[in-house]
Amino acid sequence: MAAVQWRSRGRNYDAELQRCRPEMAPVEFGDYHPLKPIMVTDTKTRRGARKGSTSSSSSSSSSVPPDPLSSMLDGTDPLSMFAAASATETPAVSHSASAGDLGRKRREKEEEAVGPDFEPWYSKRGEILTRFTTTEKLSINLFMGIDKGKAQSPGSSGVSEKVRTRLEELDDLEEGSQREMLNLSQQDYTNRIEELNQSLKEAWSSDQKVKALKIVIQCSKLLSDTSVIQFYPSKFVLITDILDTFGQLVYDRIWTMCSDPQPLPDSFTVEDVNDTAKETCLNWFFKIASIRELLPRLYVEAAILKCNRFLNKNGIQETLPRLTAMIRGIGDPLVAAYTRAYLCRIGMEVAPHLKDSLNRNFFDLLTTFRQISGESVRNQLVVQRVEVPEYLTLYSPAISWILQCIAYRAPEPLLTEMMERCKKLGNNALLLNSVMRAFRPEFVAARATDFIGMIKDCDEAGFPKHLLFGSLGQSLASADPPESERLTILNEAWKVITKVRSPVDYISCAEIWVEFTCRHFTKREVNTVLADIIKHMTPDRAFEDAYAQLQSVIRKILTYFHDFSVLFSMERFLPFLDMFQKDSVRVEVCRSIMEVFIKHQVDLTRDPVILNAMLHICKTMHDSVNALTLEDEKRSLALLIIGFIRMVSFGRDFEQQLSFCVEARATFCNLEPVLVQLIHTVNQLAMETRRVMRGSHSRKTASFVRACAAYSFITIPSLSSIFSRLSLYLLSGQVALANQCLSQADAFLKAAVSILPEVPRSISIEGKLRSSESFLLDFINNFLATLLVVPDHPEHGVLYLVRGLLNMVQDYTWEENSDAKVRIYISALPLLAAMSQETYLYSIPKVDSNETLYGGDPKFLSEINKLSETLIAQILDHLKALGREESTRRQGAVALSLFSTLLAHGDLRNNKLSQLTVNLWNLSHKHGHCETRISVRTLEHIKHQAQQPDMAHLSDTVQRLTLQTRT
């Protein structure tokens, strides 16, 4: 292919724009609208329709062609079809069946399980096991046959012999065939109980029912042992897990016996249970009744209480009062309290509507409180060296659970009666504490003053008052007391809280009341509370052991105070933050403050109080970054700081805004995304200045926008990402050019060209190495588009930036088998063609581009043509090289790309250029790699262009372009 003489075709951009605009066609709307539903078919079933009537249908449709998706449904919604079918196919029922259904539904409603607002037992289990621990040695008394019993093969003896054998085995247990495991640690004890639970399941699955019962009885006996009293609540949790397992196994077995052959419905009655199941169920109750000791007999019968449903419809209702009365025979008040708690738990699971027995449990509990101060209990505490306050806390889980069960959906008169009973009992802080925790917060809040009076009457020695105020505060955090009493309540509570000497006890209580203070009072009261917390927690650096509570205080304040001008005007807020001395905790607190600020700060701010405080917080986060900080953590912190920077605005005081960015650059120099945001902020500031001045800068504003350019020019080199530097150099150059800062724009663009050789051939994206070629091509194309409006520097010659860019492209080390370089050359041809026009496609106001500087000078046009010819020659040489390498697909793609460029921008009246275009077309189709559809559309476009008056010469060219089928 011989060298050609390049000449750009003349362009009239306005005329081309007019030709490219779509033709406007009148639209007759009428009932038609593109968003109007095409067809709606609504099938509805009338409620209360007489028997035999069908559903009524209504449909509305327009004259628009049907929707293909709706047509698949034949105009009927399948969900409506199912609904109509279920309504019309409901069989008629007899009056007696309807009455039975109503009765069953009534029973179901009465016996329905408690709702989701009831806190279940298992949610308390982990807390109890964590809270009540011991370092004392524990012991377990075990029946020796538990580990060595074997199943008897069925059918080996008669029924009477089997029954006699089982009764003898049960008697063995009662006669003391036991062994004792001593000196167990808490973990060993827990493991042993877990092993017993597993042994129970294995014995049951191997049909050793008596052995399973022995395990349960022996475990129940352990609950009478209070030798290590601090561990008793945890022991109760572990043992009752085994009882629950046993109760479920028995119930499931009897249920299975009733489900043959027809499954038993959930709402079954006694009449649905067969005789075999009833006999088996009675047998279990008889076995349990033969247990001699009260405590295991009571616990095991409570565990299978639900099985009464198989025997008698009123069985549970009759059994609960009897078991409640049996508990009165337990002498130890702690053991009795937990037995009542277990019975309440089972009662709430199987019959939550039977509240009378639960209430009786509570009133019986009140009568046993006198035993707590009795001589036997005092002697036991002396032996075990347990103080009275510690002993009283052991009752807390049991009493709280009993009260929770009773108070659940209880009428207000009952709660009032219980409260009055507590008052009459007098000086019982333990019970009062449980009442405030268990009763509805609304009930407690409405009577907060009464509860404060009861707290005052309690003895400080038995149960600390700050714990009582802590429980009261938890209720008041969820419900509001009368407005007129709120200040009095806060003052009375804080009088007690501030006198607590132990920092741990103090902060645990103060943390609760912070929410009440924030919820109902102003910054003045909150500031007073913060000052008191600082006063208590600063001596001996007590705050180091209370970071969790202090963080909770911050979270509660941030929940209620979203106006940061108010928040930071509190004198004690920042000193409170200074107590977070541990780096990780301090950063976490700062992060939480920033998250709330970004979420709730709607208006831009210039408040110096907010800015100084937020800069301090952001600097704390920034200074935590080191060489070991993970990239995700850096990115997270940077996003928070960027969110703050975006909310800062000094209005028309642009110089103050720039000063802020200068300070922020020095403060956040280690976080690259923050620096990038600052550069964008300054560029935006320069463009805002241009908008205010309407493009005509004064001496002062011209100096200011040059200062903005200097800021960016100084900051960009500190970035490590090469593509961030390239894009910001180009963007900043465009901003400088828009503000008539020609020398600054020139410096930005030259800096971008100078760092092109530094671009690596591969970059890491989300941890994977990717070729950088596509990113580089995108940047260079954007750069070329900018160069159209950049005037040449008077000292550097014609097109010096274009030549510099192309030289860098020429010297860059591209990937092997890459056509990127020649694609850039092809992209440069439209730029050079645009530069040769009398009027440029676009320009920047008040900036003289080369069209004005050269005014169509022939020497300038000659330089453009020479450079274009050089580029075309380089591209043709590359095509020849691809031919030698037999890279026919790449050759065809490059040839077609160059063909399209010459067709759009070259003057094809030049015979040599026209012939080159035809040759490129043929080359691109030579090996059949071009898609025929694209080729056909290209030819149609050329024929359409040839119809234009100034493009008639294309007719000869298009006749020489032929389609070649694929071989």
C-alpha cells in the first residue's frame, strides 16, 4: 500500500447536527398512553355470596396489542384462580361439625402458646451459666447401675417377670446403691451432667426406659444439694435440661402410640387417644408416684405434666395446684424458689392460661421470704463463707422468672395487688428488684415515685440500693413516667448513684440512667451527668476497666442528640472522650460518632465548634493507621473522613474553604482517598468561583483559582496510584483551562504525559492482576478530546502536546500481540481532522484555541496533514506486519477501524485516499472475519451519506465496496 496524501474533509457541524436529529411525528393519544396497563383481569370472590353462586369477574382492556407475558396467562392471574377455586370448592359442613370446630378453636385459643413478646427461658440460660460460677470443688451422687445397665432382650421372659424386674431395679435406686464423685471442678461437673443427658437419650433409644427414669431421678436429687451454694442457679439450669429431655421423650413416645394408623391432630382430645397409649401414660405416672423422696418426685412429675392431656381433659388444671402445694414441703428456701420457677416454666409451656396456680406460687413465695433471715440459713452462709447480699442475688433468676410468668399479659389490678403485697412485706429489696425487672415498663414508669419510696425504705445492707435504681432505670428507659415527676425521679436516683464508691458498680448504674437523662432532658443535665461520670472514673484510671459501659454511654447520647452544635457545646463531652485511652476503643468510639454525623447532619456546616471537634475526631482515626492496618480498614476510615469533608462549606468565603482543605491535607496525609477527595473539593471550589464570576475573573479571583490549581499540582504527586494521578492531572488541567489559567493547564497536561511511561502493564483490582491496557486507552482518548481546545504554547511549537503524547505512546512498552498503540494512532486522526476545521466542534469561553491562534494558517494545516500521514503510515506498517504473522483476525479488525475513521474524517475526493479506503475495506473482509450484519449497515450508511449534496463523491466509492461471504 503506497503512501497517501492526507486531507481532512470540511465539516459543518451545525448542519450535520440538524440532519442527525430524529424526525418528529405527531401522536394521537386518545385513550392510549405507553404506561397505561394493556389488559387487567381482576377475579374477585364475593364474600357472603349465596350458595351455588360463582365469582364475579370484571375486566378492562384497551385497543393496544396484548402484552406477550400477560397473553401466556390467558388473561387470568393464577393466584386469583387459586383463591377463587378454594372459595368455590369449600364443602358444606354440618351443624354438629361446625360446633365441634368452634369448640376446638376455642380450646386452641385458650391454650395457644405465649406470644413473641414473652422472653423465653432459653434466652436466660446462657446468662445464668456465665454469671453464677464457682471455684469450689463439687460432687455428684450417682446410682451405680446407670453406667452398667443392659437392655433385656424382648420376649425372654413373661410380662409379670419383666414388671417385677423393673420394680426391683427401681427399688435398688431407693435403697442407696450409689457412688459419689468428689472434687470435681465446675467444668468437670458440667461435662458429667452433659454425659448423663447423653446417657439418658441412649438408654431411651435402646428401650431401657427404667434406666432412663433412674438417671432422671438421680439428677433431680442433685437439686437438693446446696453445699456449694454460689453454683446452685447454674446447677438448676443444667439439671432441668435433662428433665426437659426426659419429658419430651415420654410425650413423643405416647404421641407415637396414638398416631397409628392415623396421625394424631395437634388439637386432640382425650377421646382421640387409644387405650394402649392411656395405659402407658398411666404407667409412667404410677412409676413417678412411687418415688419416695419429695423433690425428685415433684420435678419428674412436672417434667411430664403435659402428658396429662392423654388421660384427662382437666388433668393439667387439677395437677398444677397439687404440685404447687407440694412445694410447701421443701425446707430450703432457695431450693423451693427454684422448684417454683421450674413449675412456672412448665406451666407457661403447657397451659399459659392457667394463671391461678402461677399466682399461688408467687404468694407462697412471699410467705417463705421470712425463712431467708432465719437461723438455719444464716448458719449455712457462715459455713460456706457467703455474704447475705451475694446470697440474695442467687434468688434473682428464679424470682424474676416467676414474676415474668405472672406479669405476662396480666391485668393491672393483679399487678397492683402484687405490688401492694411487696409493700406489706417491707424491706425486701430482692423481691422489689425482681418486681421492677419483671413488670411491664409502662406499669413501673407510671408508679415510679411509689417505687422510689419503696427503694428508700429498703435496708442498704441486704441489697444495694444502686442495683434497685438500676432496675428502675431500665424500665424508665423503655417507658415514660409522668412529665411532672421526671426531674424529681432523676434527682432522687442520682443522689444514690453518685454515692456509690466502687467504680464498677457506679458506672453499671450510671450507664442505665444516661438514657433516661438524654431522653427527657437538655444538654445541661446530660453535661452534669457526664461531669459526674468523669469525676468517678478518672481516679486510679478506673475507666480502663469500664470501656464497654463508657461506650454504651456514648451510643445512648448519640441516639438522642443529632444536633452536633449542641453536642459539642457540652463542656464535658470531649473530656469524656479523652477517657478512652486504648487505641482500638478510641478509634471505635470516633467511628461511631462519625457514622451518626454523616447519617444525621443534613445541612452543610461552617460552625467552628463542630469543625474543630470533628477534625480532632477524624485526626484520631487517621493517626491510628499504620503499616499493619488492613486495606479494608483504611478504606472504611477514609470514607468516614470524606463524609465529613463533604459536609464542610464556608459559603462564599472561598478562601476560608481553601484554607480548610490545606489544613485537612496536612492532617490526613496517610489516607490516599481523602487526598483525592480534597483535590476534587478544590477543583469544585475553582469551578464555583467561575460560576459566581460568570466566567469573567477579577484580579482577586484569578489569583484565587491559580492558588487552587497550585494546591492540586502540589498534592497530586503524593498519590501512589498512577491512574489516580493521571485522571486528576487531566481533570485539574481541564478546570484550570476553564478558568483561563493557561500556564497551569499546560503544566497539568505536561505532567500527565510525563508519567505515562510509569503506567505498569498490569494492575491489581480486588486482589486480581488485570491488564492496564484498557484503562490506559480510555485515559488517552479522554486526553485527546481535551487537546482540541488547548492552545499551543508560543515557545514549544505547533501541536507540541499532541506530539509529546504520541512520542510517549511510541516509546511505551506495550504487551505482546497488542494493537493498542495503533488504536491510539487511529484515535488521534479524528483529533487532527477536527483541528483542521475553520470552526471547532467545541470550545471554552474566553479561551482562544488553535482555531483562533492560527486562523486556518496553511503552515498549521500542513503540520496537521504531515502528522496524520505519519500516523497512517505507522498503521499501514502494522497491518503489513500482522499479515506476515498471519494474524488475520486482528488485521481485519484494525483495517476496519481505520476504514471507518478515514470514511468519517478524510476527504475521499482525493483518489489515493479513496483507493486506500477501498483497499482497507477489502482487507478487512478478505478472510471473512467481519460480521455481515455490520458490513451491510455500513454500506447502507455510506449510500445514505452519498445522497448529501457535498458527499456525492461517495457514490463512486461505495460501488467499489463489495461484500464477501465467509469461506
